[in-house]
Amino acid sequence: MNTVEQQIITQIIQGKYSIHEPLVSERELAKVFGVGRPTIREALKQLEGDGWVTVRKGKPPLVKDFWREGNLHTIANIINISGEVPNAFIVYLLQLRSVITPVIIREAIEHQRIHVVSLLSSIDSLDDTPDTYAQFDWKFHKGIAELSSNPLYLLLLNHLDSMYVKCIKVYYQETKVRKATSEYYQELIDLALNGNGKAAESLVKKTMVESMNDWKQLNALITHS
């Protein structure tokens, strides 16, 4: 993403340009950013594709309701540019995982259990830090997706690459979360070694729903403290 796009998105996020209100004209944008109008047009075209604006012929582009009309690019842009991970995003990501991951892991264990065990084998040697756990989490889910017969899960994770680790790293700030995760993965290893895909599916779903609820409760405590 070029500097013009970043600055326009930043101004939209910060409220300089309101939802459903127009930006200034291409000519004025070119003057503000010190670039040619072709550069502005290209930036606006990209912003339209990413769910930020609607380009209108002969009129200034209109700011979209990016929360309702955006896409995965929109989410990644918000996190990358703002440098912060809204707590709601973590809940949404945990919800997404709880729906998709149990089935993917069941399939992987039923058909390629040795590979699953290999992906989990380093859990005992992890440093007890949020970053280490986040990187392990990402590597595991990416590896499981690569084993899956459904290519859409891998495509989705590839698209979330820039935001996934940032979100999960915040989630792993709590020591008790890292401890619970380690215990969960140890249990998953045992099920994978035994080729028990159905039991693994149940374990993953139960654990992820509990993780999501725990995060909601923790965030509520933080919010009201």
C-alpha cells in the first residue's frame, strides 16, 4: 500500500472524513499529497477495492461505512495503520477459529496424524512469552490448513497473515492463557497419536469456545477496572 492510501485511511479512521461523506476532489487530493492525479486515481481505485470509498464519476469519492461494507483487507488495514488491535477483533477471530478449526483438525488427524503430531511437537520447548505462543499458534493453524482438503481455509489464513499474530499475541498476554493452551495442545497430541479425530474435534471446539468466553470476561474486567 502506498503512502497516499495509508494517509487517506488514517484520516478516515481518525474521523477527518466521516462515513457517507465525500472526500475532497482528486485535484485537491493531488495538491495535498504532492503527487499527480494518476497516482490519486490509482490510490482511490485500491481504496475502493478494499472497502473504504466509492469512486464517483465527476464527483469526489464517498466514504463507505467500512465496518459494514468492508472486507478482510479493511480489517488488516485498520490494524496495520492504527497499530492497535481492538478487543472486538480478538473475539471475532476466536469465534472464526471455533467454527472452522475443529473440523479441519479432525480431518487432519484422521488422514495425516503424524504430520499433526509433528506440528505440535515443539510445544514443550516454547518460551513462556506472548510472542512465542502467538508464533506457534500461527504456525500450527497454518500447517493444519495446509493439510486440509479444503483450500479455502488456507486462503483465508493467508489473507489474515498480517493481523493474526498481532491479535493472538494480545490474547496470550495472560500467563494462565498460555498455561491452558499448553495443556490443551498436550491433550491434542495424545488424541492425534491415537488417531482419534472425532474426540479431537470435540476437544478443539470445547476449548475454543471456553477461550472465547474467558477472553470476553477478562476484557470486561479490564474495561470496568
